[in-house]
Amino acid sequence: MSSSRRDFLQRLVMRTLSLSWVGASFTSWSQSVPMLLNYQGQLTSASGTAITGSYTMAFRMVDASGNALGWTETQNSVAVSNGFFAVQLGSASALSASLLQGPPTDSFGPVRYLEVTVNGELLAPNVRILGSAWAIAAPQGPTGAAGATGPIGLTGGVGPTGSQGLQGPTGVQGIAGPTGGTAGLVGPTGSQGLQGPTGYTGPTGDTGPTGSTGYTGSRGATGPTGPSGSAGLDGQTGPMGPTGYTGMTGPMGPTGNTGAAGPTGPTGPSGDTGVTGPVGSTGTTGT
């Protein structure tokens, strides 16, 4: 499986719903079998969400090893609604009975697989085309022989007409002619063609055991408190506002009355007598 095929499967999952023959009623083998195959499926994302949109799908008939068997078809703008889509294979590139005849074969009959590509990405696995599609290649039974047509009987004679005037009696009705010969025998119905074998359904794989729940780890120790960040720089001092105007000096109030003289305080103590200075020398009298 190529790398692009694996990558696509991670994003897009395709579940085949049916691959069956679109057939006419078997009540009339004279009708030809429509060379069409119904194919239905569902597209989802890798998470399981159904996809809606328009996609280009390519189909190819291959053997079990993926080798081409001579038929391919591309259908543009296939509508996908809520994941579901349906196409009729053979509507763009005609199918033929020879595609479903001859080798390769296995114990169940001819081996034919349908390979599907969506928007250029190859899907996996390929889908085996099972028994109902082989109605396209089944031979029709022979048509039974038509029975012989019997002879036409003789026409009886017309009776005579009565005389004019009084109404005469009605003439005798002529004898009816004999009935024609017996109907021819119905030919035998042709035998129905053999129905191809139905492929077996593969066994469903066992569900794997549920894994045990992992244990919860112990809580780690609380880390130390980080250091305090440095103080931010002081912002610049804003400009000083203008000095307001000096208000006018108010008028001087009236002079108050002179208060009464206070009492005379007591006489302070006398001070110490100063030191007597030295007597000066007598000067010489001039002659």
C-alpha cells in the first residue's frame, strides 16, 4: 500500500454498504439486461464524522492482486450527503458481459474486485464483486414456440325481412357459425440461467481486551517563591502651577481702648558695690 494511500486513510474512512446488480424483471427474458451496477458507501473523517460535499470518484475492476482487468470509469461531482453516496457503475464507461467471464477464478467462481479512488486518493481494501453482478453474464433461456392460430368460423346467414305495412314477424335469426379452431398450445417457458454462487462472509474478529488504567502520579513539591522584583523608577515631578494673585489687604480695625495701668512692681535688690580703682600717681609740677 503506497504512502499516499496510508495518509489518506488517516483522514478519510470508507465503509462499503452494497455492490449489487441493477437488473430487469425476470418475468420477460426478451428484455435485455441493463449493464449497470449499483454501488453505495459512506465517507467519514478519521474521527468518525460524516462528510458532506461533492467529490470526484474513479473506479477500476482488478483481480485479487490489484492488476487491472480492462475496465475503468471516472464520475465527477458525486454528491455525498451526511457521509452517504450512491453511483451506478457503467453509466460513464460501459460494462460488458465478458468482464465477468473467464479467469482469474477461485473455488467460488470468477475473482473480480472493485478499486475506488476519491479525489485522487486510493482507498483500501478493494471490494469483491459478488454473485448478483453475474446476472449480466448469465445466458437467457430459450423463448417457447408460439401455438398455431385456429381457422376463423363461418358467418351465419341473415334472416328474411318482413313485408311493409303491418309489421311482419321478425325473421328467424340465422344459425351462428361454428366457433373457430381451438387456440394453439402455449410454448414451454425457457429455463432460467444458472445463478452464480454467493460469496461467504468472513468471520468477525475478536474484540481486543481493554487496557488497564494507568496510575495517577504523586503531586510534586511546591516550588520556592521567586524573588520580589525591583522597585520601579520614580516618575518625573510635574511642573509647578502658576502662583496665585496676592489678595488685597483688608482695612485696619479701630484702635482699642487703653487699658488701666498695672500695679508698680516691687523694688529690685541693690546691686553689689563696684571695686574701687587704684589711685593714680601725682604728676610732677613743671618749673
